[in-house]
Amino acid sequence: MRNIDRPTLILAFVLAIFLWVYVRVSQETPTVRRVMTRIPVQMVGKVPGIKTSLHPDNLTVNIPIIGRSEAVYGILADEVKVTVEVNDITSAAGMPISRKATVTVPETVKLAGKPPVISIITEQLERKVFPINVSFTVLPREGTQVGQYLVEPADVLVEGTAATMKRVKYVTVPIDPNEPISPGGVKIAPRAVDDNGDRVSDASVLQESVLVRLVSGKGTLGTRKVAVSVPDFRLPRHYLISVAKIRPDQVTLSGDPALLDQLSAYLETDPIDVSHITKDTTLTVRLRIPAGLTVAEGTTVRVDLEVQPAP
């Protein structure tokens, strides 16, 4: 004992105290484990020409964390972030692509285990040019000056997956015909719509807005809503063909009130040749618009034909 110098004894005493304190603290605040459930997974990045989406089974994940009791149970779900990068994807694969997620937790706790592996679904995107039509959000009041709208640009690119692009039938700009448009025009966001006029939300119109102008006319233009009809057509020998639906089945004509008064209750389309049709088909058919009048909804309609074998 006499051979041990005083500094060594002091150091040993201090270390003993620290060890005792550490043991006491560890016993009083033990480490616990908790699983944070249903944490949303967020994709980071975008791949040109490819649609990326999370596999339905990976929309949310469970994240285990570990730490002191008060820290672990004091954390809220939105303090845990799970992200997955998709920037490095170069092509659309037939099978889901696996990517390791990045998990961010508060500094007071740690991730217990490895980050989850996320499955990414990839689909090739297609592009197609569509002309822009004007659609009315409400019926024009009598005497409203409508029907002579100019849209710039007149065509836009639409992007989506193959399944999405099959649903897109038109690109429209919605207009309230009763609201005046300034001489310089108004910018409106075009939207891709299906046969029923409903927006195709997963189709991207690659033009943020288009300029819509109303061409001034002389005098006051009248407006009239008329139904659309298809002229009778000659049936082929082996099939019965009927018109199931016309979209839109009503259009708004505008022009000289005297010309509108002379119209019948129906506006016909061009004749349809059904000699080559053997199954249910949808056709785009041009309207037969009288001279001096215009149709605000566009010059064509979609006609659904229903085909059955002849008895």
C-alpha cells in the first residue's frame, strides 16, 4: 500500500465514483424499445418519362426505436421520417424495384435495427397531343356573347401511363360564359377529361395555362341550347347497330338571334358509315353547324355505337 502514490489513488477513487453514478443512472432510466406504427413513406425525386409509385404494401411502415423511457414514449409519429430515393431509376421494369429507405428519428432515440426495404412500381409514360376545347361551367344567359373563343396555344401535350392515356378523350378549359373576359384575355389551366367530362387526375397536361380570348362581334349575339342527333344510317347485313350515347348530347349555339330562331330543336352530325363496324365502337363525329353560327363546346362530338348480331 505504501508503494501506491497519491495521484493513482485519487484517480482510482474518481473512476469508482463515475462507475457508481453510471450504474445508478442506468438502473433508474433503463433502455426501452417501441415500435412506431404506420409511418408514411415519402418518395424523393422524379424520373423523366417514368411514373414511380409505392407498392400498396409499402405506403406505410413500422419503425422500431430504442432509447430512454421518457424519450421513446415522448416522440410523436410525425417526428419519424421515412424517405426513399427514386432519382437513380433509369427505366421502367416489369417487376417492382427494391430500394432501402432512409429513416430519420429525433436525436434522443436511435433506430432499432436496419432501415426498411421499399418496393417501387415503375411505369413508362406516354405523350400525346390534344386540341383544346372550351367547356362551359354554367349555361349562358340569353344574349351573352359566346362561341368565338380563341385559345393560345391551340394544342397541348398530355402525359400519362398507357392506361391513363386511354381514358383521356379531350383537353378542355372551363369557362363561365356569363363572366366578361378582358380584351387581353385570361389565363386558364387546361384539364384532361374522359368521355363523361370528368377530370383524369393522373394525366398531366404539360402546359400550366393557356390564354383564352373572346373575339369581339358586332351587335349582340344570341345563344341557344340544342340537342345533338345522329342521322339515320344503313345497317349492315349481319349486325344491328344503335346509338347508345352522344357526348355531349347538347351544345350551345351562338350567333345572330334571327338565325337561331330558324333552327330546329336538334343539331345533326355528319353521316356515319357503319358498314365496317362489327363491335361496340366510339367514334368522333363532326357537327353540321349552320353558316353564321358557332358551337362553344367544339365542332365534334363522341358517339358510342352498340352492336349486336342480327337475328
